[in-house]
Amino acid sequence: IDELLAEGVAGKRVFVRADLNVPLDGTTITDDGRIRAVVPTIAKLAEAGARVVVASHLGRPKGAPDPAFSLEPAATRLGELLGADVAFATDTVGESATATVAGLADGQVAVVENLRFNPGETSKDDAERGAFADRLAELADVYVGDGFGAVHRKHASVYDLPARLPHYAGYLIATEVGVLKKLTTDVERPYAVVLGGAKVSDKLGVIDHLLERADRILIGGGMAYTFLKAQGHEVGSSLLQEDQIPAVQEYLRRAEEKGVEFVLPVDVVVAPSFPDLKTKAPAHPTTVAADAMPAGQMGLDNGPETNKLYASKLADAATVFWNGPMGVFEHPDFADGTRAVAQALVDSPGFSVVGGGDSAAAVRILGFDENAFGHISTGGGASLEYLEGKTLPGLAALED
Ligand code: 3PG
């Protein structure tokens, strides 16, 4: 983007593909981290006199307008953060978008409505995606990719549009790639990785990669129960991916062979059922040993002994990568495991990277100071796929 700024952008229509996919409670944004992360790029372009057209997806609407997924709250928040009026188009490439962009003066910013209200955005059909990218290209003279959280998606605005316009990477993508590249090339050791979240199946690729690079891997969240079961423990009514047990057993075997330490919970917080996240009503939790989980009880967080153990495993790490919450942190009865890992990262003198939409939101929602971490990534799936060594369509399109 510095190259673009040096060429001069005054009067040019610059399309910024951002990731404004923020968590919402109705129309209230519960974590605006992703919006704040793209402000430097947008502010710099506007200051330089560009007519900035910001586009993003939000959630997973079904290819048609759906008010529950409107980007308007994000556009309003962006305006507050920029300290400027931000115009909002009620469609993405239709009359409203065309008129809004045509009405921009130099240095002004507009947000167009959710890209995924259009079936062409996510289509698997190259021609359909291409046709939508052609419409998007009419809105701009230049493309800036800065939606790091979406670079692993082969979508029209991420992959096809840059091929149609002069294209540049924004500051956020440059920073994210710089940090993740370091983790895949010259990582400082000991290198510890904390993986959580619901499903083992989402993490198979990254575990495969980490077995070659990490010194220790700490497991938590819903996926921990499949690991415990693979070790022969009963897990009550906890989340379980039975079909992944052979893969997990194979990872545990390979880890032993390679001297990679796999660390699993030694105690867990259980409750009779999944808690109500709306009312946050007391969920009657109890703590039990991880090898003695009672039938009919569901594991929902790491227990206090596990929290101490994990803190000790992170204390001397020179590098830590963390993806995925350790429990149902949205409910106060099950937030301690996630809080303990976040605190351990803050206390550790090493370089810590929080990767992922959920874990990044968790550290902010739990009240941690973002500056206490080495880097908080805006990409969940994107950072995992980067670490797996996959080619990410949105980066490939910018690099060509
Ligand atoms: C994310 O939340 O990881 C990104 O915004 C991508 O969203 P998606 O998984 O719906 O493509």
C-alpha cells in the first residue's frame, strides 16, 4: 500500500476488501477488534485523498439480503473510529452502491452492504464468481486487500476481483503475514502451541504441521474430549468426534516418536447440560478429574489443576501460538480456563500470538489489554491455514 500511496491516490476510487465480520448481539457489536484493525489502512487512504469503498462479508447469509446480517452497524462503528462520516450503501453492486460511490468526494469513505447477500461472492462456479467480480470492479479503480480473516476463501471479492484491478496489500495483511511467516520459518524455541475450540476435525491440518515444529502442544476446549476418549477415558455427554479417534491416536503416537509433548487436561469443569448463554443462568458446575468424568455430565472448561499445569508449560516458552478457547468462556462458570491461558500468555516473557476470531474476541471480552500480547490475529481459519502451509487464495491473488 505504501507503493500505491507513493504513486498517488487522490481522486481514485480505492476498493478495500476488509474483514468486518464482527460478533453481534442484535445490532450491538460485542467485539470491534476486526474493525479497529483495518482503520490504519482506510485512514491513510482517505488522508491521501482516495475515495474509499469498503466491502466485507458478515456471517453466513444465504446469498440474498437478510437484515440480521447487515453491515450497517459495522459501518457506523467504522465512522466513529475514523472520526468521520461514513456513507452506507444498502446494496453491494446495485443502484445504492453505484450512487453512493459516485457521490464520494476525495478523502471520503463508504461501506457497501454485505458481499454475501450476492450469490456470486461465494459461488463455486468460476463464471458466476467472475461475473460478480466484474460488477464489483465497476465500483473502483484500484484494489487493496486487507481482510486477512477471509484470505483463505476463494471468493469473488478476495480472489477474482484483484485480478481485474491494480492490486495492493493493506497494512493489516502485511503485519499478519509478517508474524505468521516467522512462526513457520525462524521460530524461537521452546515453541508452545495451545489449541482449543469445538472440533478436532478443524485442527487436523495444523496439528500435522505442528508435529514437525512445536515443542509442546496443549489441548483444551471441546476437542479435548476426543483426545481424552482416544486415551481410553470416558467423557460423559461431552462433545465427541468418535470418527476422529483413530487420527488422534495416530497424532499421539507420532508426537511421542518425535519428542513433541502433548498436554491434555487433568481436571475439567462439568455440568449437566450446555449453559444458557443468553440468560447466563447459573449452570451448577462441578470439577472432576479428567479420567473420572461421570456419565450424563458435559465437560465445558479446563479445571483449576489444568490451568496451573498449562500456565507452567507456557511460562518458559519463547514463542506461543494460541487458537481456540479452552471452554465456553461466554458463560462466567466456564471462562476460567480461557482466562488462565490468556493470563499465562500475558505473564510469559516470550512472544505470544493469539490466532483466531474466537480466541481474539475472548481476550478482549474477558478484559485483557491487547497490547500485553505479541500479536492478536484477526484471522481464525486464515491463520490456521497459513500455518498449515496452504496457498491462501487471497494472498496468492495479491502476490502474482
Ligand atoms: C472468520 O470469521 O473466520 C472470517 O471472517 C471468515 O468467515 P467465514 O468462515 O464465514 O468465511
